[in-house]
Amino acid sequence: MAYDERKIANSFYLPKRPFLSGVSGLIDFTGSQTRYYTKQILERSDAEAMRADWEAVGASLWWAIAQHERKVKEEYSSG
């Protein structure tokens, strides 16, 4: 991938893990636990980014509808 997953994941969230998970992370020599949490964090941040994008699309649609209605009212009033 073109980006560093660990850097992105750490910039968004710190996972809330129980004490035993933290202790087991000390002896996780393969890094499997870190990869799991990184994947989980990236998926969550992707979902939030998609939600924000769709909110922006919705706001643009409402703005366009209001502009159209205003234009129609102006034409109706003047004509």
C-alpha cells in the first residue's frame, strides 16, 4: 500500500484493550495482535470518513434543491 497503516491507525485512535491483552502484547513476537488492532482501527476510520463524505453530499443536495426552489419562485413571481 502507498501509506503506512500503523501511522494512520495511531493518528486516529488508541484501542481500548483490557489489561491481559496489554500483557499478552508484550510477548507477541509475531506482531499479530498489533496487526489485528491496526486493521480494526483503519476499518473504523474508513467508515467514519465515508459517513462524513455522505453527509457532505447530502448537504450539497439540500443546497441545490433550495437554490432551485428559490429560482423557480423568483421566475414565478416575476412572470
